[in-house]
Amino acid sequence: MNTWIRIAQVSVTVITEIISIMKEIEKEKS
């Protein structure tokens, strides 16, 4: 069960990082 919690936390962190990178790329374009 703990492994699933860990996977969920990692997934959220990765998604947050991707969103941050996407926003940075959008700034670069404009």
C-alpha cells in the first residue's frame, strides 16, 4: 500500500514539473 502512495506522490511531482516547463516554453515563444 505504501508503494502506491509513493508512486502517487512521484506522479504529482513529475506532472507539476512538466507544467512548470510548459509555462517556461510558452514564455520563450512569446
